[in-house]
Amino acid sequence: MFAHNPNDLKPCRHMTSLVSALADDSLTGIPRWFTTQHVAGCPHCRNGLEYFQALNSRLKASEIEGETLLTPEQWAAAERAWEKVDTGPGTAA
Ligand SMILES: [Zn+2]
């Protein structure tokens, strides 16, 4: 009866923050052990962990690539815009 329910991908309500912390590797000690054990036996939380890990790696990837997100065309357009500012009104040679 739970099949095909998107809510099935969510970890148990009381485990959400623990599963999230496990995914970003900030969980230590007994909570980490407890959460690892729970995830191993709980398909909801296993899905949740995978979801959080995918989210984290996507966030990290976008941080790393943040400086090169502009395409060459966009850089060219930005440079043209800057040139326009430099030679803007009042500085006509
Ligand atoms: Zn669970």
C-alpha cells in the first residue's frame, strides 16, 4: 500500500535530522552508530540518506564550479557591458 508513494522516499519523521547529518558527515559517536543501524534496516531512511547525499554532492559541485558557470559567450557579453561602463556617458573621448 506504500508503493509508488513519493512520501516513501522521506526518512522517518523522527530520523530526518539524523539522516541529514549522517549524509553530510557531521554525525559522530552514538548518534552516528544508531542512525547507521537504523538506515541499514529502514528503506525509508536509506532512500532519505541517498537523497541527502545526492543533494549534498550537487551543492558541493555547484560551489566548486561556481566561478566557471558563465559560458564564453556570457563572459564576452559581460566584458562588453563592463567596457560600456568604462566608456560611459561623460567620458567620451
Ligand atoms: Zn527510518
